[in-house]
Amino acid sequence: MRAKTRAVAAATGAALVVVPLTGAAAAALVTDESADSGARLDAAAYTAYSNDIADIPEVTTASKKKDAYTIDTPTVKVKVPPPPEPEPEPVVVAEDTTSYESTTSTATTVSSVETTTPSADVQAAISGSAVIAEASKYVGVPYVSGGSTPSGFDCSGFVSYVYGQLGISLPRSSGSYYSVGTRVSTPQPGDIIVTPGHVAIYAGPNLQIDAATPGTTIQFRAIWQTGQVYVRVT
């Protein structure tokens, strides 16, 4: 008898599985189309057929798939930032009532404390020099640009006024002081300190009296200029 294989379809739910039959099960499924025999399915063929059906794997349906898989949903934690801290209260700084002079010349900064009580060096300069004694009378007079009187002085106006009280005439321009008197390397109280754009009166080691810059007053103060030329006028 010519062997012929039939396909057996088993449906479970919405799934369809096609299984080819071989061996005894295939041989047993012979229909009227067989040209050699009209035999029908016997007990042995039925058993083989049943075994083949039993070997068909279970089909997972859509409903079973739904139960077979689970989805883990992550837990999302949202951290809420804390509210901003309040701004600190402004710090109130007490005003410094000490009187200071701070001015700027072409290349030098003047910074000194006005003194109301003369130091020992100042007192020595006053007692040892008629020029310093006269100049000390105007301590506290404000700087006035172009001023040459006790109501207000600029640098050359102050020097020329002090020397004028002693009968000595001096220029009203600071640049002109390079050509007056005698230059000395060891100055004495009362000599004139000449620097570019400024003149002052020497009062002792690192000490002078001058009308420094706008906003200051006549004071004994440290020598703040550089490139000094000392001039003695008699």
C-alpha cells in the first residue's frame, strides 16, 4: 500500500497547530483515495494516532499569555526641594568718626591722620625754626585750589605766604621752586621740599607741613612724595 501522510489540526482557543503524521498513524489514515485498499483504521493505528496527538505541545492562548507575563512597574520617588532660606539681615557698620585725609596726586597717595596735639618732633621743629613756627599757625586751614590766604591755601600759595610773613618772596607756581634758593642734601626744618607738581615745608625726619590736595587741610604729616629735591632759602 502506498504510504500517505495526512495533517492533523488541533485548535485550542484562537491558536491552530498543524502536525504531520508519520509511521503507523499515517499508514492508518487511508481514505477512499487509496488505490490499493479500502481498509479502515484498526486498533493499533488508533493507538499510534492517539500517541501522536498526545505529543502535540500545549498551545498558549492569548488569555494564558496575559497571565504568563507580569510587568514590574518601578516606584518613582519625587524629592521636593526645601524652601529657600530667608535672606540675612543687612549688617549695619558704625561710621568711623576719626578724621582722615586720603588724596591722590599724579603718582602718590596721601593718607594721614590729622593730629590736634603736636608731637615731640613737631614741637622741636617749631622751637628750632621760625619758618615752622609761622607755618604751624595755619594748621587746619582747608586746601583751596589757587588759594594764597589763611581762608584757604594750595601748596605753593601756602609756602609763599609763610615765607612772605618772614619777608622772603617766593613764586606762586610749584614748578618755579626748582630754580630758587640752594639745593641741599641734608635738609633742616624750614627748608622747602620740591617734587613734581607739589611743594611743602620740611619739618624733620619724614615730617613736613603742607597743603596736600583738595579735601585736606594744612597739617604736619609724613613725607608722602617721591623724588624730593630740598631747597634752602635765606
